Amino acid sequence: MSLVLHVDGDRWRAHLRDVAAKRAGLVPVIKGNGYGFGLGRLARKAAWLGVDVVAVGTTAELGEVANRYDGDLLVLTPWRSFDLPDASIDPARLIHTVDRIEDLQALAGSGSPRVVLELMTSMKRHGFTPRGLREAAAYAAAHGVRVEGTALHLPLGPPEGNLAEAETLMTEVVAAGLATEGARVWVSHLTAAEATTLAQRFPELQVRQRIGTELWLGDRGALTVRAHVLDSHPVERGETFGYRGRKLTRSGTILIVSGGTAHGIGLEAPTGAGDLRSRASTAARGGMDAVGRAKSPFTVGGKARYFAEPPHMQASMVFLPTGVDVPEIGETVEVRVRFTATNVDAVEISG
Ligand SMILES: *Cc1c(COP(=O)(O)O)cnc(C)c1O
């Protein structure tokens, strides 16, 4: 086996339950590479948590989620006519995010759509202006579109917090007539305390909290990625090695470990070429030192080791200096990766 995400099952499930308890109105976000776990696995876990709605990022992700979880499906990317969901998915389960009046008009002609109207935040990614929101709310009311609430996508934890911005935006939601009894507001990136305060200020509203990272990856201690040692070769200073026939500047061991560019390993890794200045700037970006070595995410003896050369497609060559204990072929080493950017070969959940 190759690159494996090991999950302490009891600990992970306890964390999921804990977040669900702390975050009233939780909407698990299931998108991208499934935060390292895979979309289907997270869909089953959302069903296990017993939530009534989950959020996917794009329409393309609906298929993998829809048949492993049977509640409602919110699509976070705003609806566009060129990106329609597969016809096999029951439209009654779908809640579309809408951020332009022309899209609302197009949707209104397609049965009885359920929509969330997104209001622009300081993120400046998607969303109606306050005036656009009022127009959209009026249009939806007049044309039988079921408005499932308003969406606020806030930036990631600015130092001053997101509550002030959320409250300012809520005055626009009120002005658009979207804060009626039982109406929903779908928020992203509020702390638990901020969400609680918002819910207290607007007791007539249902606050729905869209959360991915904190839910799935919030207890890092329950998660480890490990790679197999596939091979190892003692090498002398001056020997050539690798795809580019480079010469070693030190003696030690070249360790071949599973995990490469196909897994998302070290994509920022430098080529080793370039003058000192470009190396220095690459160093600043990608963690390469002044002589052109790049730190790898593979740890041996408790330390992240340097790549001997940029990662290959499914394996990497890592350099261990003389004196470091060389792990045996078949042993595993820990890999410190970004879960959202890594495609593991398998997920093993204990318990
Ligand atoms: C991805 C996304 C989220 C979830 O973000 P996390 O930081 O993983 O919790 C929430 N809302 C929107 C609109 C998103 O695109």
C-alpha cells in the first residue's frame, strides 16, 4: 500500500459529535478531495451525524454525495446555466445558491427550485449587492421560487472577528424582507461564539453554520498520513543519482518512499535550477534552502527530511545524512501534508 491516511476512529467520531453539539444548525461541507477522506466517506459520516442538509462545493460533486446521504444538498458555487446538476439527482433535494438576477429568472422557469440568495461580503467572491438582494427577494416572491434563506460567506478568521460584518449584513437581509420568522441565514467562518451571538440577536431566524475544516480536520491528533519505505540506497558524496543525473554533495542514504506528485506531494518543490536570487525567492515560497534543497513532508527520526530531488509521480527520493537511522523497507514514515491538497491511496479508520 502507498500513502495512507490513518484515522483514530473513536477519537474522530467523538470530535464530530462534539462539533455537531457545539455548532447548532451545523451544515457539514463536503467538497474538493473530501478534506483528504473522500467525498463518499464524508457523505456517510454526515448521514451518521443525522444532519438534515449538507453542502457540496460544485454540481459535479453531487453524484458522489447524493447516493450515500439522503437529506438535502446545498450547492455552494452559485448556479450557472452552463453548469447544471446531473439529471439523475432528485431536484427536490437540491438547494441552489443564487447571486445574479438573470440566474434566478432562468431557474424560476425550471419547475419549483429551492434557492439560497447569497449576499456579497468583504470576501468579494460571489453575491448580490444589498439592492440586488432586495430585487431578487421580490422577484422570487412573485414567481414562486422557494427561498431557503440568505448566505453570508465571510473571510477566514480576521483578527477582529466576523461578527460586526455579519451584523451589518443582517440589516440588508432584514431590508430585503428575508428575516421573517423561521427564515434561515447560512453563514460560513463564524466562530461558535459569534454564531451563538448572531442567533441571540435574531431569535426569529435559523442560523445554519456551514463548516468543513473545523469539523473534519479539527482534531489533528486523530489523523496521521504515513508512507511506506519502498527502498533505500547508501550513497557516497560525488555519486550521481536521480532523473537529472545530479551529484550528491554529501554521503548518506537515499530513501525511496511512496507518495509523489500524483498524491499532491511537494508540488511547490523547486527544480534545483536557477540563480541564487531566484532560488532565494523560491526558498521563501516553497521552503528551499540556499543551496537548492527543499524540505520534504516526509519525517524520519522526528525530522522533516530534504528531498534528494523533486518528487516523482508516485514516489519521492529523500536524503538521509550519515548518522540518521535508516528505516527498513516496509516500515512507514509520517508525512506532514495539507489534507485538502493530498490524495491518499487509502483511508484506514480504526475501531
Ligand atoms: C469551502 C466553504 C466552506 C467551508 O469552509 P471551511 O473553512 O472548510 O470550513 C463554507 N462556505 C463556503 C461558501 C465555502 O466555499
